[in-house]
Amino acid sequence: MARTLSQFLNDLDRDLRARGDWGSVADYIPELARIDPAQFGIAVALADGQVLTAGQADQPFSIQSVSKVFALACVLGRIGEQLWLRVGREPSGDRFDSILLLEQEKGRPRNPFINAGALVVTDELLTGRSPRQALTEVLGFVRQAAEDENIHIDKAVAESETRTGHRNAALAHYLRSFGNLQNPPDHVTGTYFHQCAIEMTCVQLARAGRVIAGLSCAPALLSPVKQRRINALMMTCGQYDGSGNFAFRVGMPAKSGVGGGLLVVAPGRASIAIWSPGLDGWGNSRMGTLAAEKLAEFTGWSVFG
């Protein structure tokens, strides 16, 4: 008898734990450095409204750069295509916090998912409003998307990033030097650090991702055009300089975070959230990537047919 998706997820949880090759946590953020890498959770939100889970799917974690997807959705809703005058849409080929391309390309980040690009997106969120108002917009969007008001910012993680986020501060000042940052750099980085410190479970994240996946059960927060735009960027840029490898192995749009979170989209079919805090050399979840690959093999879900 063929396995159901629910049975597959439970088998996947067991098999990954038996492997034990967890990777390393993001030790440059003190609050994340304390987390045990040997953890795994997965939630799959389907178009019919079901959410299937396995492992530690109800364990809250810091979504970190996965939040960039939701911040981008907010900004595209406010200013639309004008954003691309300030941010590109191409893969970077460099680390997510690299300053090299920013210098070569005169302060216009390659895409909105590397840190420099995300800072420009945050700058747009801040235009005409306070950091508190900007954060309220992003957090409100996430809560609406997940249909869950019990989603908050982890203040300890935000403070930890604020104390140690010197590279992001450097990127912000560099952007300002090229005239591509309108608000004070400390306002931009402070807002960005708090946005990255949004804490969610796999279940909450999978539910929030339904609006990106265009599921029929999702709240109507994004137009189909914006969904396609965001999916395209997730496919080409969502795993930083490991995006090509992820596309080859998994074949679905996704966005990673150094907290070990992974939001994967099967357009029109499912929104998948995976968490395992041990990272690979690209800064993406090691077990999360493997889990996404195994899920794609089992389901046949792929944007490539």
C-alpha cells in the first residue's frame, strides 16, 4: 500500500534523526548560538485547508531571513514596481552579508533577499512612518496570512542582533553613502533586526506561506502577479549563493533563514515550513534542505513539471 503524505512526514522525521548530520548553528548571533542543532520540525499546509505535521512542528523559532518574504510582500503592496529602481532581481553569487557587489554596483543591491537588499526594503517600509509602525505592518501581515494573532517578536533575539550586527550596520551606512537609504541607518537596522526576530512555529509559518503559494484557502492578501514575482525571486535568490543547488535538488521556490527555518512553496498546491537550526556552508538549514528534497521526490511537486 502506498504511503500517505502524513505517513511519509513521520517516516522522514525518524529517518533524519537517525542520520545525525545536523550542521552548525549561527553562532555569530549569541541567542542563536545557544540552540541545540539536533532538532527538526515540518508542517505542510495543503490547498484544502489541512495542515500535516511531524517532529517539532509546534516549537517556536526565530524566522530570521524568512521574514524578508513578508516584508517584500508589504512593500510591493505599497509601491509596486518602483522598488526595482532601488533593488535588483538577480542572484548575487556571494554571501548574504557581502559588501563586495554593493561597492561594484554603486549601492544598488542585487536582490531583496541578500541583507543589503533587505535593508533597502526595510527603508521603504520606514518611509513616512516610525520603526514601530513599520514593524506593526510586517507583523500584522504575517498574522493575517497565518490567521493567528499569537505571533510575536523575540526581544532577546532582537537585542542580541542589535548588539552584534556590525556588518549589517556597515551595509546600511554604505547604502546611505550611495544615496540608496533615505532613513537614518540605525532606524533601518533596528527595524530590520526586530523583523528578523519574529518567532513562529512550523505550523504558523506554513499557514502564513499559503498567501505566497496562492492556495485557495489562503486570505486574499496578494495579487497573482505579486505571488509570481515573489516566487520567482525565492527560486533564484532565496537560498543566497546556494540557490542554484537548492533549485537543482528541490525544484521549488524557497526562502531560508539562519535560524534554521525554511519556507518552501509548491504553487497552488502547498506551503511547506521546515525547521532545523543546524546550517550548511551557505547558511541554509542542512536537514531542512534534505527534508525538502525528500518531500519533492515523494510528492513530485516541482515548478519544472
